[in-house]
Amino acid sequence: MSLLIFKSILILTLFLVSLGIAAYSTYAERKVAAFLQDRIGPDRAGPYGLLQPIADGTKMFLKEEIIPMFSDKWLFILGPSLFMVTALMTSAVIPWGRSIEIGGQVYSLQVADINVGILYILGIVSLGVYGIMIGGWSSNNKFALLGAIRASSQMISYELAMGMSVITVLLISNGSLSLNSIVESQGEGKLYGFINVSGINWNVFYQPVAFIIFLTCAFAECNRTPFDLPESESELIGGYHTEYSSMKLGLYLFAEYINMFISAAVISCLFFGGYNFPGIDYLGNHLPMNIVSLISVGVLFCKIFFFIFFFMWVRWTIPRFRYDQLMRLGWYVLMPLSIINVLITGALVTYFGN
Amino acid sequence: MSSQILFFILASLTIVSALFVVFSKSPIYSVMWMIFCFFTIAGHYVMLNAQFLAIVHVIVYAGAIMVLLLFTVMLLNLNKESEPHKSPLPKFAAIITGGLLMLVLLAAMHSSTLPEYSSPAFSDVGYVQKVGTKIFTEFLLPFEMTSVLFIAAMIGSVVLAKKDKN
């Protein structure tokens, strides 16, 4: 099997997995909400309501499609498409597991191990705002425009703190921007220099502050509660997607869940060792390579599912911020905190070495 | 050979999108084409093995500056009806200056020989480590000077944006 075919299969798999996880995240979200509010949640479609996402998707497809008369038609279509494309593009640089071996050849489970992996993710995330802005503006609706403006200013504000918290991770890992080597560096070495278990040298144990900042910013970048001001229904009806109907609305909602999936993956890779798990080297020496790779993929997905659950948990626990509170948190708290964190980490790394 | 074809596709896309920036009637479309243009330029950087420059170009220009520009254009609500009638004088001035610039460019192209395009040999000169080392050793002074310049601009904008107490 040539490399090109393998990568194509990998991309297709990732695409389908992203969509599948996004679909079942909507189901999980309802179930988690129901659990937290002491309800049952969807249980009509199929056993335990498992066919609910399919029913929802069918409904979205079959609904009448309305394009407002005074909207800019091309931009109105471009908005949700761009949002979806940017959401799907980020999964390309995430290492999904250890390399696997097919027919004597070793393939890495990463679409592209580019030299500037984490910057690529930040870049694509910063482009995601265009989908919201264009959609909100072209709807020709004051509420949608307000939602779009809120979304863009929120995303620009939180990107800075996010970038700063990534810098601290880069300072303590082996100085590469490639996500693969960031993950690999967390799989080797001893935790705090003396706990000798392979695959547990995770960045979160060295950078808890950066992790909290990154997590908060991830919430803001995904427009999730408590930072879902762009679509706060009590103030703006539906925010930027007020005028959208049918599958275009579906794309916006869907892309949000894909963003959540990808941010969970990025958080796992940056702070929780990616596909590494305690004892990975021991298993690597005793089991065939492909089985260990599959276990590592499973471990990464467990971490991802935990963070998706965490996103939902927070959504149904914490009330929405007010917009000025959101901006104040971003600029007065997270931004100085992350800069101080960079300075302290830089000083410590310079003084003690790695 | 394939990189040459890629170069020509990218270059033509860049030029066409840059033309659309100028010729679009709606400013929103201008901004959109400009974002596309920045992407094609980032593509050129990638072809020159300058991945870091390419991605920073996308983050800074397409991701931040153009968002702010789009923001402003959206809030201004530039419709055709509200556009004031312009006198023809600036148009003539623009034609003359543009024509002069074109003359200069044509003269420059005429007097220089255009070399055949050859894809650059693989080098890691544009990678993050190399760029970082260069910036913090050889070009430290200019780099720090630019940061001072940026701080001055930031403080200036804060001062301008601050509400007048009166």
C-alpha cells in the first residue's frame, strides 16, 4: 500500500469519525443534560434513543430551505460552508496514535506531521471566525450581525491568551512546534524526574495554570457556555444563525460539535500526553506493534471523550457570562496570568535547564 | 516540473484575486478576495520552504488583521445608495499616478533579464528553529526595536480610544 493511499484512507476515516462523533455528541449532550437535571432525555428513537441523531439529521435535511430576500445569497451560503471546512481542517495535524505496520511498512497515524503543527491549529481556529462573521452579516439581520460581532471580538480576545498558554507548553517540551514531537516528549522521561513510569510525563503536571487558561480559551473559541454570547438565545434570538434554516443551520450546529471534538483532542495532545498512557513502553515491548497502536488510539479517544463530557458538564452547570464580564475575564485575568506564566516558566527553564 | 506548474497556478490565482480586490463593487467582497489573496501568498511561502512565515502570515493577516477590517466594513454598512458622488478629479489623478507606476515597472522589467523559474533546493532555512535563532542572534536589535514600535502603537491606540473625561 503506498503512502498516498494510506493517507487518503486516514483522511476519509478521520472525516467520518469527526462527523460520527459530532452527531453522537448531540445525543450525548442531551443525555448529559438530562442526567444533570434529573430527567430521562431522548429515549423514543431506537433503544435508549440511540437513533436520535439520525432522526435529527434527517429532519435537518428535509426542512424547507429559506434564504432571506435581502441577504447576500453567495455569502449566505459561504458562511456555514467555511465554518464547516475550518472545523474539519484542524484534525490533519493531530497524531492519533502510535505508528502502525502494514505489510512490513510503518505508517504514522497522522495526516501531516508539519513542522509548525500547533501554529497551524491556531491559524485554522482563527479562520473559523469568518464563517460566523460572514453568515451573521449576510443574513441582513441586526441580531445576527450582533452575534457575529460578539463572536469575532470574543475569539480574537481569547486567541491571545490561548497562544500564550501554548508557549509555556512549548518551553518545557523539547522545543518543537510539531504536535507529534510534543506528544512524544510526554511519553519519555520521568515525571518530576523520579516517578519512573513510562508514558505519564504529561505537561499538565508541570503546567496546570497553562492548562486551565487553555481550557477556558477553548470554551470561548468553541462558543460554548459559559461563553456562548454569540448565540445567547435570551438576548439575540439565535445570534449569528438566526436566519439560517435546514442543513445550513445544521452545518453551524454540527461544526460546533466538531470544534469541540478537535479542541478536546488538542487539549489531550498538549497537556495529557496524547496517545501516551502509563506503561506504554512495557506493553510496547511485550505485545505486537499494531495492538499497542490500537490501544494508544483507544486511550486518546478516551481522553477526548472525557473532555467532550467535561464541555457538556460545564455547559449544564455554569450560567452564561455577561458580555462585559467575558471581556474583562479575557483581558484582565487570563491575559496577564498567561504572560506571567510564560515569564515564570521561562525563568525556571533558563535557571534549571529542562 | 510539477512545482513549476503549481507555482504558475498559485501565481495566477494570486493575481486574479488581487484584481478582484480592486474591481469588486461591494467592499465585503473586496475583503473576502483579499483574504483569499493572502492565502495564495502563504502558498508561495510554503513553496519556498518557509512554513513558519506562511503560517504566521495566515495567523496575523488572514486571522487577525482581516477580521478587524471585515468588522469595520460590516459596521459601516456601505451601500451603493449612501455612497456620495465623487468628483472626477481624483479618478484622473489615480489614472495618471497608476500609469506612471506601470511605466516604471515596465521599464524595470525591460532593463532586467528574467531568469527561468527553478524550484529552490530543499533547505530548512524557513523552519521555526532557524528563523528563531536568526532573530535572536543576528537580528536582535531590529527585532527589539520593532517590538518597541508596536508597544508605542498599542499605547497610542489605547490613549485614542479612551473616553474623554469631559
